[in-house]
Amino acid sequence: MTKPIVIVGAGQAAASFSSRYIMHADRLPVLLIGEEHAPPYQRPPLSKKYLRGEFQRERLWIRQSHWYDDNGIDTRFGTRVRELAPEKKQVVTDSGESIEYEKLILCTGSRARRLPDEVGGSLKGVFTLRSINDADKLSAYLDGKHRLVIVGGGYIGLEIAATARTLGHVVTVIEMADRILQRVASVETSEYFRTLHKDHGVNILESAGLARIHGECGVVQSVELDRGEYIEADAVLTGIGAVPNIELAETAGIECENGIAVDETCQTSIPDIYAAGDCTSFVRHGQRIRLESVQNAADQGDLIARILSGKHDQYTSTPWFWSEQYDCMLQIAGLSQGYTQTVIRDNSATGGRSVWYYQNDDLIAVDAMSDTKSYAFGRRMIEMGINPPMNQVSDETTDLKLLLQESQNKLLAERAGN
């Protein structure tokens, strides 16, 4: 019997691989194993439409449950893999079953970082939001309660803050850094979202570290800050980052460095084992990075499918992200780490704004708030290596489409001359 491609982890990367790989005529059988009982589903709506009750559970499915059977993909949902045995080319499940593979794809994702027990992390009413079950538990617990404290002023914390305010809860966000979004965005982007949330009634406390969560009879009552303040709370949501799920890979001897280390083809340090999604780290512009994004997971899963279908390809995608908060859509192209200056571009027609990040004279990223045009043209420029003059970008009257076309023609002429 032909051994299958075994996928461990049933998230976005696994769904992307499956969707692409079924197009290959001479494909190997595929076995998809996931710990959750649900099929692969979209996670971004969990903090937004699903938490607000606007999405039914089935609307989250990337593919309907029957799609996998219809396309000859064997599934084992609700099954945990406890061990990898690369020397035997096997995975071992919690039940003790050993499954042989021809190729193995690790899509184990990441998990929310939790607060330690000694500061109250195990009290009833302390939550993280990473899965459908997390969202269901948070929603049920908040029913009839009003005071939510969010620890962490990153994108997930701010998205949940927006949802909670929309539902009428009293929301406080505490951020230990000098400003919200400090790790991922410029001062200008931070100020934009600070104002947006304050206008909607969110209390944002920056330079405010968590000292302890206090409870009574094991249930959350208040949050104590490291500067001595107390905030009454019915529930606490922690959005303090994620940890890649690399334990299976590490134990099996696969090289890991801030994630499962993969090359430009998403292959790990052990032959016939690939990895995709939040659990992976890869080299971009000479630096090994790890991305937590739908785009990265989908693109890597798609790439592995092409490679296992006989194509010769590499991972070269430009990172992009998005975040919805109230009626504002934030779209991000590129990575802003290492920027030396920013340029602000306002869009009076939409009331939006974009922040363009430059490293010296090179455009490396764009944050676009309710400004889809700036995002689209900025992303295209980054992909093509075009560096538009800062004074033209900041001028709202500059036609970005024309600027892109002119820059593209100039770049093509330069390349032709060489």
C-alpha cells in the first residue's frame, strides 16, 4: 500500500496545502490529523464577528466538512500526535497507533502565551483567545458581566477591545510598553489607534505592567498594576503573544530556532519533513523570522503542495496582514522592523491615513487605515522593489497609480540598460 503524506495540525496551512495538492493528477494519498474536533477554520473572525455572534460556527470552516471526503483526503480530527519517529518515517498518536508516511508536513501552529499561576493566571475568568472553544468560553462568561481588562496592547488585544466595546462592556487595556503596538508599528500608527479606542470609550493604560490578578473563591475580582493601581474586573483577557508549537519537532531532533527552522522550500533539517505556518521560522533578507499570519500559513502550505507536485519553487511572498477594529480596516504590507523614518499620507476622501516606512531611502512597509488604495499601491511597490520619493507619497494630490506606473517604467528601463 502506498504510504500517505501525513499532515500534523489542521489549520490554515493544512487547508491551503490540501486545496492545492488535490489538483495534482499523480498525487499520493493524504492523511490530515488535527487535535481539535473541528475541520480547518478561519481564526481572524474569532475576535470579531464570531465573538459578536454575527457568525455561526460553520461559517468559519475554510472548507465544508464533506469536502475532505469528497476529495479523497482522510481526516482524523480530535486526534493528538504524541511523537514523531523520523528514522521509521512514522507518527505516533495518543492512542499508541503508529502511522507511516511518505512525506510529513508539520502545521502545528502556535498557542497563546499564558500568565503564570503565581500572578493569578489560573483564576476563573482569565482567558486567552486562540480557538473556537476559547471564543465560546469567553462569550459565555461575559454574558451578563461588564468589566473586561485586557492585558496587552497588540493587535489581538485591541481587536477584542473593539468587539467588547461594541457589545457594551466596560473595557480597560493595560500595556507595559510606552505605547500600544510598540513592537509592531510606528508612533503614528499607535496614536491613530489610541485615539480610535479612546473615542469609543476604551480606557488605555500605557507603561502599566501587571503585578497580579486578584480573586475571591477562585474567581477574578480585580487587577493590580505594578504602579499600585487596582482595576475592578469581571474577566481578564491576555493578549501577550504566542508560542510556536515546536515540541514534537524538537523531540524528534528537527532543528528549531524561534520555530521549526525551514529553508526556502519549507523543508526542515530532516529529509521528507516539511513545515508551514505559525510554527515555522524562515530566512528573509538574511534574517531568520517567524510570522503569525494567515497569508504566511496559506502561502507556505500552497508552496509545499507545488513542490510535492514536482514543481521547483521557493518562498518569496511579501508579508501582509490585516486587522479590523470598529469600522476601521487596517491593512499592512511588508515588515516595518528596522525602519529609519516614516511618511504620513492622509486620504481626505475616506478619512483614512497611511504610514509609509522607509529604511533610509527604501520603502519596506505600509500601514493603511481605511485607505485601501494606499495599501494596494504600496504593497505593489514593495513587491517590485520600487522606492517612491517621500515628498510625493506625503502629498495627497499625488496619483499613486500614476506614480507606480512611472516608477515601474523607469525600473524596467534601468534593468534593460544593464
